[in-house]
Amino acid sequence: MPKVGASSYLTWDTRHPLSIQWRVTVKLRQVTMESSTKINRLHVVAMPYPGRGHINPMMNFCKLLITKFLVKDDIRVTFVVTEEWLGLLESESRLPPQIQLHSIPNVIPSELGRGLDHSGFSEAVRTKMEDPFEQFLDKLQQKDDPGVGVTAIIADTILAWAVSVGSRRSIPVVSLWPLSPTVFSIVYHIDLLKQNGHYPVDFSSDELIDYIPGVSPIRLADMPASLDLSRKRSFTIAENVSAAPKAHCLLLTTYYELEPRVTKALMEILPVPVYAIGPSIPLPTTLRDDHDRRNIISNVDTDEYYLKWLDAQPERSVLYVSFGSLLSASSEQMEEILAGLFESGVIYLLVSPGGKESINDNEMDKSRSLVVPWCNQLRVLCHSSVGGFWTHCGWNSILEGVYAGVPMLTSPVGLDQFTSRALVVDCWKIGMNIIKEVGAEISVKREEVALTVKNFMNSNGDNEESKLMMTRANELKKSCRQALAKGGSSTANLDDFIRNILRN
């Protein structure tokens, strides 16, 4: 008797009268199995908003998603960006084979000038990207193998038009919200602000409001800057958020335990499922259950000079300083910041897009400071020598700081950053303000920078507020690791998302 297997029919003598029937039967079984496999295979199209703070969490989610499939051919992700972003992403890192980058034409202004006219950029995204994406989707479906069409579109919530594109083709659309759930609830409930006489928002006011579902009492000054009526974008973001319930579900890039009240409120209020699957940060699998902060960086980037510099510093002695990729402080404010850092006597690692060339050497003490044009932020934050993070309060940076268990010194500039600052300092108690007055235009002097940095890093060892922040930051770190672990909330939510949305 022949061995039964994929090619077992080949072992039969073709002269045998039953051999042809055996070969046909086995071959038909093979075809049936292959067809079944194709039908069960998933093809997800990911469409992020064209900005670093949106592309990164979408990509991180896609990388996490594919790890849930034991057979790599069981899922394919088509990640769609503009031609400009395609060039940037292709030059940055290698992607898993299941994730394929594709582009649509550059129908929007260049990323290089986005910060100069944010409203104009957002309007171009709203009005000019839908048609080329729709055309790309049609061509993609024509090229797909029979039975392996697009399973779902995962689109940034800000791209409300993606819901219409999917609806016209009977493709489920998943809305991914890459900011805080608190910001979502505030914008979603803009009518409550109007009913209570708080819209237009007075961003110079210290007044607390406490009627937004799930949101802790918050100052009007800490409302998302996207609600500023002087900017056209305020109408756009409200429209986009209000369209989210038309999607098949809402994905949150946070984890449930970080903002439980507002996440629960959204789950109860929205008519679609809500899944908190974060933190959606660049997590290698080796990081998930690692308890040794120094070992986190031992297997990757070991030749990077800034990591070697960190290795030489005392434990929790370094202040990591980064103000993000889009918005930045004025040159005058940066001068005061650098001078204050120098006067504080604290060891610091500063990220400056221009690198050392953009910093005046006279403002640096080379024995206790390092300036770099770029670094792997998560690995820096997880290094044992880092004891604090001076941040602009971008949501992705906040999540990385929480994961690393590092207290934060906050200096928001715009967008959702003032709301994130309120969460870090007022709600979670893991941060300090570098600017205590109300209003984004108020600058901080070098003397205040120096004093605040010394207190924040607990240079004298007697600052009780700093000690409590560290304790609380460690508690959030533990809850974050638990959410990502087997049986944790984010892991369970991702499994539910795959079962209920992608597999349904």
C-alpha cells in the first residue's frame, strides 16, 4: 500500500486500473483544501492618516495583529500611504513579509511643511485622498486571487471618508483612534460643551468641567486644541469623530486599565464594539515579559553610541528630552530650556532634529549631556539609567513612557497635548508641569527650568512628590505589562476583535 500524503498518488503504478481514479480523488481533495485555505485567509487594508503620530500606531497595531496567526499566509496586510511616506517608510526598517507597503499619489502638501499650515493640510486630506484611495482599492481587488478579497479596511478615525468607501463595496471598516479615549469623548460630546455654554472654548480659563462622560474633571485650558474655533480643523475633527459609530467597531490604542472610566463610558455609549488593544507602541516580542530594563536593549542596537553612553550613566540619573516630530518650541524658548538644563546640573540626553549642529556648544556640558538627531525612544526610555522623560505630550510618547515606567516632565505645545498633560499630571500623578500658568504662549525662564528639573529628578533625594511619581509610574508600568500578557485585557480584546470582526 502506498503512503497517504499530498503526493501519495505518485507511488502507484500507472498501469494499475485503479491508479487513475486514486490520483483524481487525491488531487480533488488537494484542490478542495487549497480553496478552503484561500477562503479562510484574511486580507486587511490599513489606511493611516498621513502623519508620524498616526502612521506609527497603525503600523504597530498591524505588526501585533499578524503575530496572532500561526501560519503567516493566513493574513496579509496592505499598508497604504502617500508616495512621500512610502519613500520614508521603505528607508527606515524591514517589515514582516505579511505587511506590504503600497502608495497613492501625493495629492496633499508635503510632510515637510505640514506644521506650517496644519489646517490646510487637514483639509487636503479630507477632500483629496478619498478618490485615489478608492481607485487603488478597486485595482487591488481586481488583482486579488479569487476568494481572497479584502476582508476589512482599518482606517484612522480622522479619515471619515474611508467608512463611505468601504460601505460602497460592502467591505467592513474598522476605525482606529490613535489618541487618548479622553480626547475622543470630549470631541464626541461637543454638544454638551455647547449646552453648558463652554463652546467656543475659552482656552485661557482655569474653570473645571465635570460633565463629559467618563472624563475626570478637567480645565477648559486643557481641552483639545482641535476644538479651537479659530482653526478650520475644529469642524473637521468633530465630523470625523461623529462618523466613527458608522464603522464596524472602534479600536483604541490605549489599554483598558489606563483610562477605565472613559473607555467603559465609550463602550456603553457607542453603538459599535469598542476594543482597547494597546499600548500600540513598537514592542518587540522580547519586551513583553522582560523585567530587566537593561536587558531590553541588549539584543538590538547594541552598536548605537547613545546606548553605550547610557550604559555609562548611574541608574535613573538621566533625563531624556524629546519634543516630538511636528510641533516644537520657539528658538527663544529652546535657548531658555537648554540654559536651564545646563544650570540644573542634571545628566540629560536631548533629541534635536538637527543633531549637535543645531545646538550651541557653549550651552552644553559634554561630560553630562548628549545631543542626538534621532534615537530609538522606547529603548532609551526602558534603559535603567533613564529616570525621567521631558515630553511634548504626544500620545504615542505618553504610552511609551507609561510602558517604561518613567515619570514625565510635561511641556505641551498644541493639538491634543494639553489634554494628555492633564492625564499625566492631574489624573495619573506621574508627572510635573514645566509651565504652570494657563495658556500655550507663556514661556518659561531658565531659572524655573533649572529648579523644576532638579525637583523632578530628585537631585537632592528629598523631594517627596518625585518619589510618589516614581511609585505611581511603576504601578502603571505593571498594569501595562499585565494588559499585554497572556490573559491580559489588551490580549483578550485583540482576540475578540479577530474573532468577532475579522473572522465574522
